[in-house]
Amino acid sequence: MKPFRNICILVSIFITLSSCIVSMQALATVPDDPRARNPILPGFYPDPSVVRVGEDFYLVNSSFEWFPSIPIFTSRDLINWKQIGHAVSNPDYFAALNKVDTSRGVYAPTIHYHNGLFYIVSTCVQCGQNFYVTSTDPDGPWSKPIWIEGDRGIDPSFFWDKNGKSYYLGTGILNRQEVTWPNPNGIWIQEIDLVEGTLLGDKTQLTYGHASNARWTEGPHLYLKDGYYYLMVAEGGTSEDHAVTIFRSENILGPYIPNHKNPVLTHRNLGEDVHIHSTGHADMIQTQNGDWYAVMLAKRRFDDLTPLARETFLAQIKWEDGWPVFNPGKARLELDILIPDLPWTPIESTPIRDNFSTQKLSLDYVTLRAQTREWLTIGDKGLMLTPKFASLDEEHQQPSMVVRRIQHPRYSASTRVDVENFEKQDEAGLVIYRNYRNHYKFFRKGNSLQVVHNHKGQSVVIAQTFIEDDPIILAIEDNGPMLSFIYRSDAGASKVLVSNVDASSTSDEVAGGFNGPMIGMYANTSLFDKSKIAQFSWFEYKGTGVH
């Protein structure tokens, strides 16, 4: 019996040590600092909506004219988010997106989960209006869009009542005689058949907003808690006057009584110099532990500019006297936030350099409008673009351009570019792009290397130099309000072509609109020939300051 007893003791010790090691590993993953950094999704990620399924959270954002449409993220701790796909990635589904104006396209999606099925409902302005897609798996594939008959508003959302009925919330005013002030809007509700996408019965107006002259009431979300239906909306427009207001009713069709402490979140009373501004368009979520949080959009100001457009932030919610309080004791968004009481689940960082080693582009990259991608291939030489006759300086174009979101107020980006069968009028290089009227191009054209600045529609060559035909490495550094454009050969030393270039053209203050700044690679020609190839061996993006 003694050998057997010794074996048991050894096994017991081994199990105990293993448990300790596992416990130590688990503790090692918990951050020492209980605080995290807002925004949770930096860069052009506006109009967030969130849903929880079990221990997993899923979040979506607007994408406007960029494609694939509606990025989808997942997280287990509400801090670390990983992109897992897009709601619409088949360009055949969104052919009309190719004709939309700048800052039109896909607005304000909301994500839902009901009876084993995920729903994402959104608006495609100038390209079919309101639609939804479904999937049993948030990773996809997602269904073909189902277009909703009977609504031409924006910012739709769904709600399933306790009696099993499905409801659709839309924006608009049912009786114009009831509103007389400038820029009004309202929220209404109607039953919907989610098999056919057909609205049923009559519309019921729920609110025009909290104030007697509320402007641009939109972004409705409906929640059922403790016997009340809570209607949360955005008001004031998605800029400095943005705000979140909330109403409640014991009946889903109303009447909805406003919270006397509205707006429950806004920064419009903090002055024009506040760092975080334009807060609004919130969506609340309850964790599996019973805690409440909200995601919302806001902007950040750097050097008197808003360079990154609308971003996704997180706030804690505490319920008091039957109403939600955002960031109790502070009532405003902050850069530092306490980490939620959830399993800390960090994700693998995106590599600084993309060597294009797989056959598919990273989910970070998008193209302008819903193009088919026969002009884009990935092979041994990296990313290869066939230049199209599609100017970056004109609206409604579908250029050979692959870009990602700029996520830092200070950053650097670079690439190695070579060309095949290019003629002297053909271009290939880097681009910082906000819209067709506001962007920067750094490119080779024949034996010339040029920097072109397009500011409010005025395009100017601000620097150029002679180069050889060899591959060349191009780099752009954003040091705050100024840009530097740098180049070198494979073996040569870096040279600054031009520096101290005003970086404001892609900011909200200059460019305006609902979209955000992008950076990446492009190729262009005035004479199409499919044998022409721009080869980008790699692409690097690195934030050099706070995110």
C-alpha cells in the first residue's frame, strides 16, 4: 500500500502546483492599474450600438460611403475589442452605394439578438434607405439585406416586447402641425414582420425630444426594466450641441414622460475649449453581473482641432430612483475609466507592419464605395493595385485605393512602392483621405516624387523632386498640427521632401461631414491598362502618442 500512497501524494502535489500555476497565470492577466483609456475604439468609429449574448459583447458602428459596411467587434470586458467582420461585405448587395454623396451611405446601425438570431438594422442614405441583415453567428455570414417597406427615416432600431411582438423604432414627424420650431425631428414606433421586413398597423409618435424646441431627435433605443419602457434618444445634432435624453412609460406606445434631469449626458455646457466634446448617440447594456454601462460617440480636440472625427467611448451607469445616471459624481465622459468587473480579456495587438502575407486584406482596410475588387490582388510581391481612371479629387469615384482609419492624433505611416508598366502620367503612393475636397497625396509619377495638398477643393503641388525608377519607400509623419513627407531608396538615407505642412484639412473643422480620416495606398491613371501594376511590399501604421 505504501507505493500506492506515495503515488497519491505525488499526484496531489502535482494537481495543487498545477492549480497554483493556473491561478498565477490568471492573476497575471489582470492589469495592475484598474483604469483603462477612453475612447475604447479610437478613430472614425461613430454611432455605436452594443448587445450582450452570454459573456460576449458585440458592437457595431456607422461606415457611411466606405466598404465593407458596418464593422462588427466583440469583447468580453467592454475595453478590449476585436473586429470580427462586417455586416455587409458583398458589393452586389450595395451597388447603389457607388452613387452616394460624400458622408452619405450607411448610417447608425443597431445590433440586436433574439431567439438565437443576430439582427443589424441600419439606413443607407441615397442607396435604398432602411434595411436589416441577420445571422446565427456574429462572425458571419450575414444575410442579404432585407429592405424595410414604409419608412424613409434614419437610425432605426428593433425591440421585442414581453408578449412576443416585434417593434420597429424610426425617426420622423407624423403630424407636421404639432411642431413649429426649426430642425425638428421625432421618434415613432410600429409593429414589424421580421420575416418579410413589412411594417404592420399604424405608426405612433413617441416623442419629439426633451426640450420644447429640441433639434434633430434621433438614434432611438428602447429598453424594458422594472416594469418601465425606457426610450433613450440623441438630440441637438452630432456636434457640439449633442446630448442624450431619456423618457419612460408603463405602456410601450406611451405616453413617454421625460426625465426631469435631462439631458442625462452632454458636454455642450462645458465651453468650446473642452477636450472631449459632441457627446451623444448612446446605447446601454447590462453585464452578466448586473452592472450597467453605455457606449456613445464623442470627439476629442487637439491643438484646437478635431482630427479623428467621432469615436466610441464607454461610461458607467448607475440607476437611481428609476433613472440612469451616467458616470455618477462626474456626469461627463473622462479619458480614464474604471475597468468593469468582467473577465479581463486582452486581444492580440495589430502588427505595426502588414506584409500582406495572407490572401485576404485585414479587416482594418476599406475601399471607397462598394467596389468589386478585380483591381486588387495579394501575392508574393505584396499588395498589388491596378490603377483606375478615377480621380481622388472628384465625387462619386471608385478609385484604386485601400485605406484604414487614422486612430492617433500623432502617427507615422509608410510603405514600399514599385511599379510595372507605368507611364509618366500614372501615380502610386500614400494618401491621407477625408473626402474628395480634403486630402493629401504623396506619390511617384514618372521620375517625379510629388506631394499634393487638396484643401477645400483647391489642389496644389507643394513639393516635388526627381527620383530614379527603383522601388522607393514613402513615409508620412503627423506630429500634431503639422505633416512631414519623407522618402528613401531601399539602401539610402531618409530625406525630407517637405515638412511643416498644415494637417488641418482632414479635421472636422475644415472638412466637416460625418465620416473620418483615413490613410493608406492608392494608384491612379488617366489611361487604363490592366497590365499596369502598383506593388506595395508592405504598409506600416504606428501611433506615436496617446491613442
